[in-house]
Amino acid sequence: MHFVPTHDEVVALLRRTGGLRDGHFEYINGLHAKEYLQVALTMRYYEAAKILSVGLSRQLRANSEIRAMIPELSIVAPATSGLPVAYGVCEALRARQVYWAERENENEPLRFRQYLELKKGEKVLLVDDILRTGKKIAELKKLVEDHGGEVVGLAVVIYQPNPSTPTFDPLPFYYLAKLDATYYKDSASCELCKQGAPVDKVWL
Ligand SMILES: [Zn+2]
């Protein structure tokens, strides 16, 4: 394993630990796919989680501006997906603190726990396991800024953008691997359905 794991090493680690699966999958929104990514399945293994979060922290430390902020840096994640990444990165960087935002119900906005207060101008690094649509990170960024924090960067294990994923330029953005996803828009256009392959319904 390299100092920062390579794209291929990350993909191999995801496959070995069940985080990246081959098969025939149907999402709640009706899309079909032949691969399924669930980073949490990889993060359950402490050693795998450590390789990924240490790799990310090394990329972050290589940014001299971020490195200078580490003693004061807050690592903030959306719950629950980003939590293991946030604690791993905080431990590896020796940053100041970790906290998260969550929602009570699917249709409610992200919020912080009661009594959580940001210092004005607090330096915040946002982390998550995957950046896909970017909606959750955009919402989290706004929440931090509305509470007076300053977002200084963004780090995720896997970057899997689609054509409408926003860019967060000029924020420094780090990821360990960029994966393409191929989706079929429905069963009628799905190669695997045509072959009669049994389908797994996935929730996320
Ligand atoms: Zn299908």
C-alpha cells in the first residue's frame, strides 16, 4: 500500500471488504446498475477505515494552508455516512474536534445538536464517505456558514459525480478515488434485465 493509496488500491480494498459489489441492482428511484457502492461496508473494518482516513489526512496535510490550521481545525460531517471518515481523519491529523449535522426525518433540514456553537470564523473541513450529487455537502456547507464557520476544504473517500454534480471551486477538494457509475434508467433499457439476471433491490 502506498503512502496515499492509489486509485486501484482503493478499488481493490472496497471490493475485498464488500463496499463495491458486482451484480444487478435496482435503486428506489428505479435506476438499474451492475455495480453497487456502499463505503460503510468497508469502513466497518478498522484496518480498512484506517488506511482510507490516513490516506486522506496525508493529502490534506500536503496542503500548507490546511496544515497550518490543523490545531484549530474542526472536522464536520453529515451523519451518519461521514462519521467514521471524520473521526479517522481527525485522529490522523490531530485536528481539534469532530461534530456532525443530522436530520430527524428525511424531509427536514440538516441541523446541529442542541448547544453546539461555532466560534465566529471557525475553520471547518467538511468530510463524507462519497460525493455524488453534492446536495448533502452543499447543505452542510451552508449550515456551517450560517453558524459563522468558515469552510476551508472538502474531503471524501470516493468521488462519483454525475453530470449535474456542482463544483465547490475554489475550495480545495480531496478524494482517494474517482469512480464512474453506469446506470440504466429503467428495467426496459437494462442489459442485465434483458439477460434475465436476478435483481437486488437496494435502499440507498
Ligand atoms: Zn436491470
